[in-house]
Amino acid sequence: MILLTTTANVIDYYWYPFVVDLETFIRLRYGVENFALLLESRKDILEHAVERIKDALEHGEVRTEPQVVELAVCGYHAARLLIASLGDRWLASRYALAEAERSYKRLQNEEPRTIEALAKILGVNLTYLAEPYREPIAIVNNVVIYRQYEYRIHFLDYVKVAQRLLGDPTWRPTNLPVKQGYIYLTKKQITRILKEAIATHIERSIIGFRIELAALPQTVKEYVETVKGLLSKYRKPKVVKTGGKKYSIKLPEGVVLVEAFPPCMKDIYDALLRGENLSHHQRFAIATFMLNIGATIDQVVDLFRNVPDFNEKITRYQVEHLAGLRGSQKKYLTYGCEKMRTLGLCRGDCGVKNPIVAYYKNASKLIRRSKEKEASS
Amino acid sequence: MELDKTRRFLRHLFRSYYLENRVLLPKDFHMREFAYQPWDSDTYKRHLSFKTVNEVQRLLSTVAPRHFYYSSAKYEYPDEPDMDKKGWLGADLIFDIDADHLPVCQNKTIELTTSNGEKIDLIDEECVRYAAFEALKLYDALVYELGIPKHNIKIEFSGNRGFHVTVYLDVDDVWAKASSVERREIVNYLKAVDLLDETLNPPINVKRKKRVMHIAPTIAMGGLRGRLGRIAVLLAEKKYGNKDLARVLSRNEIISWNQLKNRFGDIVENIFNDAKEELAIHVDEQVTVDIKRLIRVPYSLHGKTGLRVEPVDPQKLDSFQLSPELSPFQRYDKIAVVALVDTPPISILGLRIKLRKGESYRLPAPQAVYLMARGLVAVK
């Protein structure tokens, strides 16, 4: 194996292929610059990449065990390329988590220097403490018992990396030893945090992978199609639960079914198209509603073009604010039915608590009906 | 907007203050956006920037604004009106503690309607002391838990009914670069959101027959256990006046609950129960997560009270109280005013009064200015 970085003897690429810089690797190993061209003559790598993606879709964990390190490294990068070509955010995230799951298995048994080296590559600033930090727990038979923490991480690094875990109280800084700006963690906790960092790192590296689909060799394009097929087979449709009933529908981002709008939203929507001047509450309701059913910022801004006091810059700023891209970075929920009623905006009893649920309920009916029509014709 | 006589009078007083007094500016003030609200408008004049202290003082002594602010953020172009083009470089960590948001002060406000129909509430003046205790807890948490150097932390009385706590930061400090999302987690941590019982009382698994003694939190422990220990020390000393217990608790010795109770009795349990109630630090989330917030300039005047935004030494927080000394007009002659509304008995800067609409009063200047600024009386 070629040593690519000073960490090569500390980090086993077989388990952490994402640390390998692809360009450097293929240049040194194969003497080529273009990964896609290399893949044209290496169907074994593409086959292995598809295996990895299939594992991700099927098990949520990459399980396949290639014979050699080279195949693991190239297979991982080929999988990134295939997913990036498809441009599907959901798959990117699912795959990233599945790869992180695989690395995590090994990570739990690694030496401190490996953990530190990996963290550094992932941009996580943590320190192994040769002398662990000890928190006294109790006195047992006149001896003080301590809990030991071998690692520490800066408070801000922690909340950045652990963001997705914070919904669970045990991961909140509130319940951890915070001291002088650092959070102290056990080995078990630190590896779990790094798993998050790995998933985030991989997801970003897929999203940031710039690929021109047209320029890909034919062989590679065929594999992109294979992945597309796998995706439609495994991807679970979006399920909205309400009152025990499930409305399962699948709508890509940017697709909005106006026919499925509940009456309150349909009213506001029509008024907007007519160019009526709406109240603050009406504007807030329709904008948050649209954003929550998957409309893009542009779609929402466009909707407001007809209002008399339209100002693109201001509207965009406000819509971005509602979408959680600005200010407090909180995505706003739309008003519930109860609130709509008190504002005098409700137009009927939909039997739900939130206009969004009504939308999905209607949408799933619409889709079912159109499928039945298709089947009967 | 045509200014009425009262507002003209207030503006005149503010101007006389600014002619003789300087506001306190941080070293990097030239990187901050300044803003003010004049007396004759409800909108702010924003996106100002100053190169010298004299420019600032010139504005203050000519405009004599009703409210005066600078940004917690530092920018490449502080005077650029387009927020996206300002070039955000970093922001101080800021905390706002407002007495009327404290759970203990709920229902301790008196709601009044001013002459122009505006609803205002006056808070029980005692509540500012609770806010001061909150600021003290925050100061300790910032120092011991988040590792902020003491000299970076400044506390000010807000000029109304609470405190501002600012952590002044260089733009390249890691805390200065924290995003809103990260700042929200700082707030969640300070508020002890989702605190688990096992965090304060760690479970222990040992074989039977072994004698387990649970221990009291010490001030040196990490996280919320350490905070509990420190708050217990503060309460023992300031609320219960038990100096011995405070000394033992602040010694950072591992000591079992039993030992502690044997020596000091029931007070131990009372103090720790109280301390648990005090664990959450009630800061206003919206203020802290906003990385472009405008904050009042120290030693500027608050236009709704006529009081100075006054720096307070952390050691003196526990003796802080609302008094005429916070007003720069303390040495002025009494002022004749006419009440614009009826009020129940209220306490203004320690003076108990009850206003009858249309009646005249001669009041000490601090209270007269306060009531004028609030729109409850007019100058005669």
C-alpha cells in the first residue's frame, strides 16, 4: 500500500477509505488523472461500488468485505461518484450513514493515536488525556469512586459534531461534565461522536463532488442507471402519520400539488394570484405552508410577485428567514388549524390538526385515484 | 412628528447629560454598527459607524437620542446598509436577563395604559434583585464552566429592569465565530434544558454488602453538578447567612451527604433544594442566538426610564438595587409634573406614589424623568 499521508501507518484505509485523497491516490497508484476514465476499464471497482450502495439501501450499513485495500478505497470513491452523478440528497445521506456505520465497528477498538488522527482529518478538535479526567461519584467502603473520561473536546466543536444526537437528553451538554470550555467524554462516547463526524464528512464530500454527467464514459453511465434502479426499489416513500392512519406519498422537492391544498390555503393562494394585498398572517401562513410541503424558495418568492407591494429583495430575505436560512436559523412551522381558526382564516373542517397533514391526506388520495385510473385504462 | 413639550424637555435633559458625560466604547468600536432612535420618530437610524470617540460624542450631544446602540457583531463594512454585504467577522457573546421573564417574577407586574394608548408594565422593583442573582449565576457559569476569562466579561444594568452580560471577544476567537445554532446550544446548556436526574445523582453499581455513601456536589465538579455546588455556596452565604457551611462547601472536599447533614442539620437539604430550583439560568434565547444584535451602549441613557446603562462589578451584584443613584439627574431640582393616568400605588426608584389623572406633583428629578419617559406624566 502506498503511504499517502503521515497518518497512513496509524489509520487503516480499508476501514476508513474516506481519508484517502482520491486524486493523489490514483496518480501514484495508476499514474492517471481522471478517475472516471480509470473506471471504464475497471468494472470490478464499479461492481464493488454498487455492492456498497446496495448494502446502504438494504441494511443501512456497508457490509461487503473486499479482498484488498485498493478495492475498498476505489470502491468507496466510485460509489461517491455514482451517487453524486445521480444528485439525490437522500441517497447521499443514507450512504454516508451506512459507511459511517462500517467505520464505527472498527473505530470502537482503535488506539487513542488513531482516534486523534482520524478526528484531525475530520476537522474535529479533540484531545486524548494521558491522565484521564476523573469525576467523583460516591464513597464505597470509605474509598472515593470516580468516573473516568479519556477525551476532551471544545464545547463548540462538540455541539457542531453532535448536532444530530442532541435530541437525546443524554447527549446534551446539560448532562455531561463541562469544564473550562471543554466537554469530557469516555472512549465510548467519543467514538460515537466521530461516527457522526464521519457521516457528515462523507455526505459533504458527495454533495461537493462536481461531475458532468455527459462527460462520463458510457460504462460508468450504465452503472449510474443501475444505482437509479436500486434507489427506486429501496427508497421508502414519505409517510405522514395522523390519527393512526398513514398517508404514504412520495413527492420530490419542488413539486407542489395545488389541487391538494386544504381550503384555507387554497383561498390565500388564489388571492395571491389575483394580486390581492394580504395581511401579515395570511402571508406568513401561505409561505410557511409552502415551505413545509417542499416548495423551493424561488417558488414561494414567485408566488408573491403579484402583490402590490412586492419587492424581490425583501420578499426573498423574509422567505429565507422563514425557511430557517437566516436570523435565528429556525425553520418556521405553519399555523395549526386551531390558530387558523382564531385568525379567521379557516374555511372548513378537514378533520386534522394542521393544514400540512390535510395536504398530504389529499395528495395521497389524488395519487391513488390517478393510479387507479391508470390501471383501469 | 411634532415633539410635545415633555419630549422636548427630556431631549434637553439627555443633551445636557451627553454634553458632560462620555459613553463607554470597546476598543474595536470602529468595526461595529451604531444605531439610535431619535425622540421624534419610531424608527431607528441604523448602519452608522464612527472612527473616533469624539465623533460619537458629537452625535450624542447634538441629537441626544432616546436610545443608543452598537452591534454585538463586528463587520468589515459596519456602515453598509445591506446586511449581506456588511462582511460579518464575528460577534460577542451576549446575554440578556430581564426581570419580567423570571419565573419568580411572573404576576409581579402592574399593567398600565399610557396617555397615547400604549400598554406598559411596571415590574415589582424587588424583582431586579432576582435578575441580579441570575446575572451572578451566569457570570460563574461562564467563568467556571465555559472557561471565559473573567476580564472579558462585562455586566451592565440595562437601564430598565435587567442586566446585560457581554463576553467581549476578538473576531478570531472561536466563541466569536459561533453560529446561531451553536449559540442556541449554549443557551440550552445554561438553561439546563433536559437535565436528567442521574446527572446530579450519578447511579453506582456495586456488589451488595459494600457500604455506599452518596456525596454532595463540589464546586470543582464538571457541568451542572459543579454549578449546583457553586449555587449552594452562594445561597448558604447570601440567603441563609451560614458562613460555616459556605466555607465547607467551597473547600472542594469530597464529603458525603450524611457527614454534611450530621454537622449542619436540615439546612443542608433546604439549601440544596433551593439550589436545584436555581440551576437554570434564565437568559433570553432570542438575544443570544442573534449574531447581529444591537445592544445598548454602556453609560448611554435608556429612553424609557432616563436611567444610565451602568456597568456593575460582579462582586457587587448582590447589593444592587433600583435607586435614584442610577439616574444622572439625581442632583437636579424637583420637577413639576401632571399625571396623565390614574395608577394604583407604585414604586418608582424606591419612591412610593399613586397618581391621579390631572393632578399636579412636584417630584424628585429621577422619578419625574422616569415617569415622563414612560408616558405616565407630562412636564408642567
